[in-house]
Amino acid sequence: MKLLKQLSTLAILEGISYLMFAVTMPLKYMLEITGPNQIVGMLHGVLFLAYCLWAIFVSKEQNWNIKTTCITLAASLLPIATFIVDSKIIKPEIDRLKN
């Protein structure tokens, strides 16, 4: 359960960091302000890797099938998909384990 809750937090943080590129990319390429993009880029990279590792850990711990595991991992590649995975896969799993 602990890993699931951590994955839920990582899913939200990774999604937010991905969306932050919508602000920092125009700053970098239109206004030539690179600092924010470097910070967001590093933060997103760390969160991306952590999310993927935790998804694998949770997959093994919860005995997820290959489809659920692949969907969870693929979500890290699309800007809002981690929010969807959190609400459709991770949160229901947490609720199921509570009962």
C-alpha cells in the first residue's frame, strides 16, 4: 500500500512537471530565458525516472498484468496521462486494498 501511495504522488508530480514545460519552453525559445527550462527539465527527468521505477515496483508487488503495467508506464510519455492513470488505476487499487 505504501508503494501505491508513493506512486500516486509521483504520478501527480510527474504530470505537473510535464505541464510546466508549457510555460518554460516558450520562455526558452521565444524569449531566450533558459534558466527555468533547465530547472524544470532536471526536475521532470528525476520525477519521470522515479515514476517509472515505482510503477515497476508496484506492478511486481500488486501482481499487475502486462496490460496494466504497460499502460501505467506509457502514461509517463503523455502530458496528462499520469493524472488519468492515477484516477483510473492507482486510486481504485488503493481503495480496494483499504477494504
